Amino acid sequence: MERILVGIDERRVHWEALAHGCSLARRIRARLYVLFVNGTRAGASGGAVRQRLELLVGAAKAEGVPVEYFIAEGGYEDAIVSFVNTHGITLLIHEAAPIDHAATGHAVSALQALRHRISCRVEIVNPKRA
């Protein structure tokens, strides 16, 4: 069975990656894992992002998507790598950064570094333009 991971960083939220992950999991009958990475100190809640995420996860469960929700503290990339290795993830869904020429180079190099540290496939979702 396919195991899909969508990582949500509190600093840069991946709503479209989550929507795509839910749709794909429902369509191919895969298990979806949602990892909220809280980069702040332990005990901080993540505020509105975390609340919205929990509502979306609840809605996906109500629609019959087999989804599990986890929370991690610390750096996004390290949390993703650890989760992929621990839970046997077969597909990571990652949302590309919005087009911003100043940040694009850093986002691409960070994604390439992440891809070299994990052993699963990576699917990149491009955000819709406003």
C-alpha cells in the first residue's frame, strides 16, 4: 500500500499539497500522513495554521480518506527525513515555492538536498496563481 506524506511547515504552509495528497490518497486507496512541523520552541501551538490544518484533516477523515496527523518540533527538512525513514513513506508531496526569483534558487537547492536524504519518490505540486 502506498504511504503518502505531506509536510506542513508553520512558516510556509502547503495547502495545495495537502489538497492534492487527499485527492490522490482517496483515488488510489493509499494511506496519507500529514506532518505539521512547528519550528518554534517546544510547547508553542502554531496558532491559526495548526487549527486550520486540524479542521482540514478532520474533513478528509469524514470523506473517507485514511489520514493520520502528526506534529514535530524543530527544522522542517530534518523532521521530514526522520518521518520518511521511520514510517516507510513511499511518496512525499512537496509544494513548490511561489515564483519569486530571489527565493527560487534557495528553494530549489533545499529541495535537492532533501531529495538526496530520503529514499522515496517526490511529487512537486505547483501552487495555483491568484
